[in-house]
Amino acid sequence: MRKSWVIALVSLLALAAASYGGFRLLQTEQVPDGFVYGNGHVEGIEIRVAAEIPGRVVDSTMMEGQLVEAGSVLATLDVVATTESWRSAQAVRRAAADELAALLPQLKNWQHHLENAEREQTRLNELKTRELATAQQLDQASNAVSEARGHVAHLRATVDSANAKLAAATAQEALAIDQRQKVEIRAPRRGTVLIKAVEPGEYVQPGQPVAVLVDMDRLELRIFVSERDLGFLRLGNNARLRVNAFPDQYLEATLARIDPQAQFTPRDIHLPDERARTVYGVTLALNNPDGRLKPGMPADAWIRWQDALPWPATLITPGE
């Protein structure tokens, strides 16, 4: 009887140990205290380069995946139309300049006549006080002054109009020169060609994208965290991420932005808590000096909000 009781006790202990071992084996690993987990896809800062003038593409040697420097020509438009506009504006500006050049000597000449007429009128008025000038002489002097003033006023108005014409023509010529320079569509900054949107022979309109560049040096990872976890985070928190392409390496990142408003959990994000709740988007700025990370890569990320804690040797993804 005693032997049977011992056997039963041993069996119960063995069963309990097996049950506990199975529980531990099946138990989901959790994120350690002081850390927040999230996942998402690596994103690049996209730069959409668009045409500023209409025209037909005559050359485009860029290739998708190509690294281009700031100022590199991505595409070239037909220069004929812009050249004609520039030549027309140049001709109008020259004509306006010639018109002004012809008016200025006339104005100067009539201003000189007016000065002489006014001096003569003053002299005759003085002579009249001594009865040495006739009324006819005074009338002639007055008429000469009126005539000269009329010519000067007319010429001044004409010169003002010619100056305005010249200024407008000069501005139009400068615009035509600027438009002519825009036939070469250049990269505004250093980046990698993500999308080549045009080919030679295509006609583009102002604002139509010709290429999409991505800054591979400034990649981001946007993840979503619960309101509970958000209270622990602050800008500048250190983070690490891991991608499938380099499963044994952790890459450095920094918490750069926190969304100001909550939103419902996105459908493509799976968090351990229930889905019927709101979350906050946070953006991590990634260090990518050697260009290993690429836009679109799925990534797991851990944000350390307790700076005093050391980084674990291995970071666990919840649910593994």
C-alpha cells in the first residue's frame, strides 16, 4: 500500500513538471522592461522632381537605382520653343531700348528750350517795368514758354511709358532665359533614382514628375505604439532595429518624431493588445552610412526609454 502511494506521488510530480515545462515552452516571450517594440517597413524621404515648363523629352539617361549628385541632369526637353521665346523677348527688349534712346535726346533738347524761354520771359518782364518791352514781345515769350512746357511734359510721359515698356520687356527676356535654362531638369539634391517616369519622345506638362529620388542616407522607420507605451517615450530615445536581410545585426536609430494625434490601429499592424484601440505613430531616423538598408524592407524595432539600462545581447520579437 505504501509503495503504491509513493508511485502515485512520483507520477503526480512528474506530470506537474512536464506541464510546467510545456507551459514555459509555449509561453510567449515579452519585451523587457524599459523597452518598447514596434515593426514596420523602412521608408525613404522621396523627392519628386517635376518639369517646370512644357516640352518634349529629347534625352534622359538616368536609370533606376542610379545614384545622382545635386545638379545632375535627369532629363532634357526640346530647346526650340524656349529659344524662339527668348529671341522674341530679346527683340522686344532691344526695340524698347532703342525707342527710349531716341526719346532721351529730344527730352533734353526741349528742356533746354524751356530753360531759355523762361529766362527770356523773365528778362522781358524786367524790361517791361522800365517800359522797354512791348506787349507783343511778352506774348511771344509766354507762348514760347507754354510750347516748351507742353513738349517737355509730353516727352516726359512718353519717356516714362518707354521706361515701363523696357522694364517689362527686360523682365520678359529674363523669364525667357530662365525658361530656356529649365529645359534641363536637374536633381535638386543627392539621391538615388527610385522611379524613372519619362522616356525620350514623351511630352511633359509643368508639374508632371519626371523622376522620384530617394535619399538613401536619411531613411526612416514608422511604427505604431499604444497609448500606454507612448507615455514612456521622448524624442531622442535610442533605438535598434533588425531586418531579415541581416538577422544577426542590430542597426542604430533615434526617435525623431511622434504623431500629435492618435489613430485607430492600422490593419497591417499586429500588436499584442486588442486591435479595437488607438495607437500613435512614431518615426525612427535610421543611420544608413553604407547603404545596406533599402526602402520597403520589413523591420523590427526596439526603443529604449530607460537610458540606464544596457541593451540585451538578443532582442526578442513578441510572439516568437
